[in-house]
Amino acid sequence: MSSISVVIPTYNRSVLLERALDSVLAQTLPADEIIVVDDGSTDNTVSMLKSRYPGVNLITQDNRGVSAARNAGIAAARHDWIALLDSDDVWHQNKLEKQLQGLNNSPEYLICHCDETWIRNGFRVNQMNKHKKVGGYIFQHCLPLCVISPSAVMIHRLLFDEIGLFDETLPACEDYDLWLRLCSRYPVLYIEEALVTKYGGHDDQLSRQYWGMDRFRIQTLNKIISSDKLNDIDHDAAIKMMRSKINIYLAGAEKHDNTEHVNDFKQLLEKYSWEAITS
């Protein structure tokens, strides 16, 4: 029988973490293990967990970022299926049950994600078409931006053995990086039902901390193109997306008078423009 480990990274989100944990404990299919990785919080996260959630497997570490926290939780997980949950999101009550049922019915899949409801600053918002979720071999669908939410996935641990964990050198877009590596090799099962509520608009979101988020996607695209693990069609599509994102970044850098990475990205653009001509 399939078993599930839940991994929740957190940093200074004591109140939000309670909401996330309550949604895990309310599942119609209980998780076999709940792991919370506290990434060096300075609030009351640790004392709150010990007093209110004694059954949770708590891992504490110095502040090293969300990727390192997720990786620590995945490494500690004892079960076959790993479900990730960000500490500011919540699961609907039947999330684990629906996903495991779908995976049992389609055993050829080793990863499943679902639709989600979005809340921004207390109000529900509709997702744009570019955020539309799909299933199957979706590598090219993942190229423009991250279309898989960590809180919406259930992944068999064998995939992490095959493709590796989250890239701890990336301060943001670490999920985009992982999904590209994974989706270049494996199909994704998609459940067309909102089983997660994602909350946004708070100040500690990574998208608010970094200007020019595409620079991290450019770095990721360069890495996977250089890996020589893409088929020809996906390789060409990745180069095309790389060139587009570099041009957008350079235009934004000029507008904001931000010269960081400009020379490096110009050289990268020249490299991939030449490769497109000669390939």
C-alpha cells in the first residue's frame, strides 16, 4: 500500500504554518508522516510546533533558503510518495486522497499535480491563460514560467534519485529549475480540480525580493541546454525561450539602469543566436 510523507519548509511564518498544518491533519486520507523543516526562524515557530503539533517530525537548521529546507525534508522522508506544501498555502481536505487515487489508477506516472485556487491580498483572483495547468509530457509548456506549484505536487522518491533535488544555488525560481529537469524526462499526471489554495501578496514572497526574476530562469535554461539531456525538439524550444528571456531582461535592465548581468547575458545571447544559425 502506498504511503506518503509531507514536507513543509518554513521560515518565520508561525501563524501561517498552523493553518497549513491544520489542512494536512484534516485530510480524508491521512499522511503517514509530516516533516516540518524550520529554516532558522527567529519567531516562535519551534516552540509552537512542540506545544501544538508534537506528532510532527521537526527538523531545524540555520537559515539556508527554501531549497535547502525542502531538500532536508526530502532526505529525511521515510515513505515512497512525497507531497510538498509551502507554509503559506493550504490543502483542500481530499487533496492527498484524490492524488493517490489518480496515481494508483495510472501507475505509469511518478508525479501528479492539480489545479489550485489563488488568493491575493485576501481576494480570489482568476489565473491567466499562461498559468493554465496541463498534464502529459509538458516540458515545453513549462518553459515560459513555472506552471507547477510545489504545494500541488506528489512525487515518487525515485524521481529525486534520478534527477536530483532542488538547486540550492538558486535564490529563486528553484521550482522552475526542478520541473524543467523532471518534465524533460517524465510525463506528469494532472488532476483538473482545485485541491490547493495558494495565498499571495505577503511581503516575504521571493518574487517580491528580487528584481528581474527572469535572470534565474535564464540561468536554469542555460544549465539544462548545456546538459545535453534534451531531445532535439525540446533543445531548440529551450534555446528559443532563452533568447526571448534574455532580450526581455536586457530591455528591462536598460529601462531600470541596472547593469548587473548585462554583459554576461549579451554574451549568452550571442552564443545561442550563433548556435541557432549553425544548428
